[in-house]
Amino acid sequence: MNYYPHDYDNYYNQNYNFQNEPKNKYQQMYQNESPNKYQPTYQNGYPHTYQQGYQNFQDPRYRTNSIPTDLGPTPSTINIEKRTEDNPNYRTTLWTGNNLQLTLMNIPVGESIGLEVHPNIDQFIKLEEGHGLVELGPTKNELSFKKEINSNYAVLIPAGTYHNITNIGNEPLKLYSIYAPVNHPKGTINITKP
């Protein structure tokens, strides 16, 4: 396996803007070619994790979920607050390692993650924007712990604990979640709640 440390934010900011348009250097790469004759790919020394995203990025139908995201298991630096606040998808897997996974979530007003339990996975959840109601308990019918939370809170969920977070605010609930071990397939993106 090749070992490529990543500065995710530097790469992201150099290659994409936040209006979901390719930056000029990619448009200029093929300015002398007829339209659609070539599909640019990352063959210029970029790590393998970036080689798939750009083709779909040109097509507006795929722009919401085509920016390269999952950089694991290579070492990376990430401005987690910015990435969490900018995430438009219900779930975006940002980094998947062998024993740990980082996902971003965007929960619409009035909706929830949904009551769930991970029998063999510990979970850490940190809110970055919004207000939520967290419910925790040993069984799905006994959610004995309830607390309103905001961006000052993190939620620590041991394996085997039933949990749910509901957006009770008037703006999307933006959070990130760390799973140990991994919970979702590498590269998972859910534009809306599955």
C-alpha cells in the first residue's frame, strides 16, 4: 500500500470551490479540445483516493456527493469544524481506517438519527451546529437518559447502548461521529436518510 499523508483541507480548497464548480485550472487543461472529448482524471501524481471523483464532479447530477471524501486509512489533517458545517449530506464518511471511522451528519429540522444500537462499536458524537435532544438507554423501551444539547456538547456512547439524537432546533443539526471499530463501508455517502 502506498503511504500518502494528506492535508485534506489544503487539497480540497485548492481543487474545489464552494459553488460546486471546477476551478479554472481544470477547465483550462482541455481548452483546446472539443467538449466531452476527454474526461479529466487525476493521473498527475495525485494519490489513488482522488482518481475517481472528478469525472462525476463535472456532471451536475452528481455534484452533491462526488467530492473526494474518504481519505482513510492514510494519515490526514482535517478542519473538522469547517467540514462538518459545510457538509450538505445526511451522512458523509470522511475517514475510514482499520479500527476507527469519522463520519459527518446533517440532520434536518424535526428529524432524528433514528433509534439504533451498535453491539460491538463505541461511538463519539460532537455537535458543531444546532440544538438536539439526546436519548440513551440499555433497551429500546428504556431510554432513561435524556438531555438537550448544543454545540458545546459531545455524546459518548458505549457499545450496546441504544441511542437517538433528534433535531429540536430551527436549523440543521451538524455533527460528526467517530466509530471504533468501523461501522459503515468506506466511502459511504447518503444524500438523504436511508
